[in-house]
Amino acid sequence: MDTDQKKSRAKEVAQAVLSGRIGMLDACRELARLGDTPGVMSEEIHIVFLGAHSETDHLPLGAVRDLWDPQVLLEKDRQIAEMEAHWRDRVLAACWNILDQHPRT
């Protein structure tokens, strides 16, 4: 994927977060990876996604959840909710900034 494609994907993911179509922490993981490429997003925005990803990389998200014990997932889901609440304002602001940086053409 080239830089323009990564910018486009970052915009899609940011919009999906803002519309509630994708989980915030799942999005942070993808946006942290996309932001590793210079020019995809500003460093200030990238740091938000990196921080959220770093603090939550131990939590089961996506398909890997199928491999976890349902009882353990109850506690992990509580932790996920806490981390989403902790990061919500910063992540939403960063998503809006991505859309502002990359207006629709």
C-alpha cells in the first residue's frame, strides 16, 4: 500500500470510528500501523493511536476473542470498556483531525 492508499484507509477507519461502525480500540491498532508511514497523519495524531494501542495491546479484540475462555473474556470486556472510556475523547478528536487533514475530494 502506498502513502496515498494509507491516507485513504486512515480516513475510512476514522470515519468508521466516528459513525460507530468499528470499535475504537480495533481502529487504534490499525491507525497506529498506518501512521508509521510518514505523511499519512501528523505525529501528534499518530501518538494518540500509538498510546491507545500500547496501553491495550494485551486485550483480546477481533477474531482472537474466539480463542479465549468466555469467563476470562468477562473481565477483559470490563477492561476494554474502561480503556475505551479513558481514550474516547482523544481518539475521537484524532479521528476528526484525520478527516480535516484529508478532506474528501
